[in-house]
Amino acid sequence: MKTLTERTELMIMKFAIHYSTRMKDIILFALVISIMMFQVATLTEYSYPVLFYMQMVVNVVIVAALGIEAYARLVKREVQIDGNSDTITINGVEVHASQIREIKVSGCHKAAFQFILKDKSVPPMYCCFKFEEKNCEGIRELTRWAEQNQISIRKVGPQTRSGMILSSNG
């Protein structure tokens, strides 16, 4: 027979997450700018000193974005969902269900989750994350937890119908 603490620990589920950084977009944009500057220099057959310095700035942006992306990927983070509690722990920060207005989900294959807090206009960085695994049990468990605590989960983005509500039933 399991003790009460062992049964309580079984209800707390931990899932690996990583933060959604959007650095791929920045790297792509910087690469396009870099190619455009190279084309201007090639077509005019003249070396502009301004283009050289702009290229150095673009290179610094690319290296910084790669560093941020590497840090976000290499540092292990987790979310703890307790099915019997009204709190969820995201990388050591406890968030109560009463603090959350809604949960927004964007994306299809690796969905990004964003907790919209009642007292903040912009969600903190720790409230925006993706689960490590694509079809993770964490998504179902988070949906169950949100339904249990009467928090709406809304799917947003161009790939969804406007204001689509998710549930753990389907």
C-alpha cells in the first residue's frame, strides 16, 4: 500500500519544456538583410564603408541570436502540473489558477502556450513555453488542469478558426 505522500507525488506530473524565443525569425531577417547588402555591393562594383559597418552589425545580431537560441535549447526547464491543486509550477515559479485569465495556444505541430495573467498586460517570459515532445501527455494534462480550474484555453493563429476553444475531451 502506498503512503499518502507517495500518492500525492504521483499526481504531480513533470514535463520538459523550452521557451519560445522566435530567434529563427530574427536570424532569417538578418540573413536577408545581409544578402541584400552583398547584392548592392556586387551590382555597383564599389565598396561602401557604410555597408561594411552595417554588415558587422548584422553579424553581431546573428551571433547574439544564435547564442540566445542555444541557451534556450540547452538549459533544461520543466512544468509541474498537480491535478489536485489550483497551482502550476513553471520552472520553479508557482502560478495560481486565480491569477490566469486564459491560456492561448498558437501553432500546430509544436504548439506554444502562453498564460495570460489577470494583473499583467504583457505575459512574463516564463509564462510562454512549448513542450519538448510534439504529442506529449503534458498538453492533455494541462488541458485537464485548465478545465478543472475553469480557465479557458483559446487556440489563436492563422491556421485556426477565430476564437476556437480547446478541451481535453477531443
